[in-house]
Amino acid sequence: MRHKRSIPNRGLRVADQIQRDLAELIRDLKDPRVGMVTVHAVEVTPDYAHAKVFFSLLVGDPAATQAALNEAAGFLRNGLFKRLHIHTVPSLHFHFDRSIERAAELNALINQANSTQARDDEETRQD
């Protein structure tokens, strides 16, 4: 019974370690298409064959960066082999994560709505 509970925890620990190690390995890439990347999450399949790596970008072109990272996936995987102490290091699949962008857009809309409401309230009080 205890063994079954530890498997998901192990998967989470492996994904977390991959996330930390990839952040360092990506910084060392010399590809000019790779901008300022932040690795947000890693989802590893139960058999450790594949890992989806979700990233955001502070500066740079998301499509070009995603292409560059997927082209460098083999190189990055080799770097993980040297760092991770697991039998199978997953194939890496990079995906641009737009959630940060969407959150900023929503935040801007909320701020705009609040300032419009505040102006309307002020005009109502002056009448």
C-alpha cells in the first residue's frame, strides 16, 4: 500500500528536479533565439518517457524560442542524464505558457475597469 502512494510523490520530485536542472541548463544555451526563459512547470508521464516543459519568456519571440528549445531538447536531455540519478530521463517537449501573459492582460483590464468605476463614482458625487 505504501509503495503506491510513493510513486506519484516520486514523479513530482523528479518533475521538480527536472524543472530546476533545466533552468540552469537553458541559461547555458548559446542559441540567440533563446531569450530570458523561465521554466514554470514540468509534467512527466508515469513511465518517465516524456516530459512537457512549460516556459514563459521575459524577452524574445515565443515561437522562435519554443523551436530553439525543442531543437536543443536532445542536448538538454543529455545534460539531465549527467545530473539526475534515475534510470530513464524523459524526452523533453517544450510548450510556451501564455498564462503569465493572460494574467497581465486580465490585471490591466481589471485596473482599467476599476479606474473607470472610480471616475463614474466621482462624477456621480459631484452632480
